[in-house]
Amino acid sequence: MGAHVSTVNGASPTRKGQIVIDFTASWCGPCQNIQPAIDEFAEIYTDVDFVKIDVDELDAVAKEFGVQTMPTFILIKRGKEIDKVVGAKKEDLRKKIEQHRF
């Protein structure tokens, strides 16, 4: 998992697939706890791109998206933010991914 940030910034407005940006930090316990669920979702939802961003390494990107709490998951579709989940809320994230898939 993981991708270059240009994947996010260069997301085509006409791209039909969904992107889930996982804002995380190496020191964040809840981020580490939810990681197996993110890996599971990446295997299940092969039509969704999962991008992991370490807020300590890419602080400017986190600020651009208004991230203040980790983990924060931003859902993007057609180049626009469509939803957000703040906190290690596995079922909330699953529901939002399902809701915006097609």
C-alpha cells in the first residue's frame, strides 16, 4: 500500500474510482491498530485506491486537507473530497467506502 502524493494531487476530475487517503503517524497508536483493517479493505475493494500519508513527513498535505486528528480518512472521488472519517472507526470507514463506491 502507499502511493506518491502526486496520485492525490493529480487525481483526474473525471476519474470514476474512489481514493481513500489515510492520514497517519508512526507514533499514533490508533493508527497502528486500524492498519490491519485498512489492509483488508484494500484487498476487498480493489476498485478503490488507498493512499497512506504520514503527517510528520507531509505536514503541508495534512494542513491542506485540514487534518488535525489521526487517523483521519478523506474520501476523494472525481478529484473532490466527498466524505471524511476521523478516528479509528473501522465500520464507519467501511460504510462510507461502500456508500461512495459507484
